[in-house]
Amino acid sequence: FTDRQKTKWLLVSAPMPVFFICIVYLYIVYIAGPQFMKNRQPYSLKTFMQCYNVVQIISNAWIAFNFMTYGRPFTAVWRFCESLDELCGNYSEKVLETMWWALMLKVYDLVETVVFVLRKKDRQISFLHIYHHVSTFIYVWLMLSYFSHSFNIVTMSLNCSVHVVMYSYYFLSTFGSNMQRTLLLVKKSITTLQMTHIAFIMVFSMQGFIPSCGAKMLKVHFNNKAMRTILNQQTPRTQSRGFYATASLAEKQMSGCWPQRRRRR
């Protein structure tokens, strides 16, 4: 599977479209969006967010299934520093196509922040939240464009599987107070799942520091995860911590249906 074939895919041929999307995203979030909402009441967008979560669930499940079917992620865990062709053989093309769809899903992820702007959830638009979306989008593009490695399959399979659980949680939380009380039983388990998968990816990416590995991008991934973990610890609980704080009040209110406590007079 040649690089010439990959360049025919949307966003893969050159870096400029990727950076253009990031610039437009930042402009909407920090300038155009707040100006548009300045004299407007926040939108509810409950139905839209339900549809958004359903698309996330289906898309992440499909991507995870394809990676597990064609990418052999469980084998890749024990076989360090292998190229994609060595691990997947004839299925390399299918794996790369799936990774391209994962890249498209990262573009779709940016819609989440626009929803925050339209709902005037300014505290959820933290630096960590923005950093998470932009860095993940750029990194997946780098993996697809320049870094075809078995590590990609492991991380993407695990990440998409965890996202299926998370977006199912977000979707169910939109169905009233009874469902929300039921979800409290699994909230801590989901948070533990998130942190465990982050820790595993950080440890697994340390193979990039092996001189003979030749997978230098793993160092970038390790540093990126470490940076996000540090920022997560420094982000106040009143702000959104992206995918790392399911237990926080701000993330509970992501669905728009969690009851807000009234201030005592």
C-alpha cells in the first residue's frame, strides 16, 4: 500500500488543510462563537446532542471492530516495534482506511466544543479541552500520513472502545433524572476505565524510547499524554476536563439534562 495511494484521501495529501481546520476551530470557539452568542439566550440542543452521541457510539464501535478484525491489536501488544505491514500483511490497506475514518471522526469531535459555545457552557471550554481535541486530531493525522506502526492499532482500538462506553453514558444521561441516578452506580467505574486506558497507552508508548525501535513518533505520543495528564490535574473541578473526569459536575452537565443546584439566597 503506497504513500501515493494515501495522498488521494481527504486531508492526507498535505498538512495545510489540517492546520486550516484547527485555525477555523479556534476562531469559532474563541471569537466568532462568543460574539454570535453575546446577546442571545443559550440553546438547548438536547435532540442534536442525542444524535451526536449516537453517531459517536456507532462510529467508534465500527472503527474499533475493524481494527480488531484486521489489525490484530492483541498480537501487537506483545510484538513491539513492528511495522504495520509486518503485523497486518494483506490487511494493511484495510487498517489504513479505517484509520482515515478515525481521522474524520476526530474532525467530527470538534463539533462538541461548538455545542458548548452555543449553550454558553464557557467553563467547559477549558484549555485542556481545546488542547485535547486539537492535539488528538493532529496526532491521528500524523499517524496516518507518516507513521504506519502497529502501535497505532493498539491505541486506536482501545481508545475507540472506551469512547463507545463513554458516549453511551452521555447518551443515556439525557433521559431524565431516574436514568441519571442509575448512572451514578457506574460513574466511578467509567472514570477508572478512562484513567486505566490512559495509563496503559502511556506505558505502551514508552517502546518509542528503545533505540532500535525506530518509532520516534511514540515519544511524541508519550509526551502528549503526559502533558494532558498534567493539565488534567491542574484544571479546576468547575471546568471540563474533557474525557478524564466523568465524575466532575461540569461533565455531568454536558448532556444538558443534569439538574443544576439552585443557589441559596
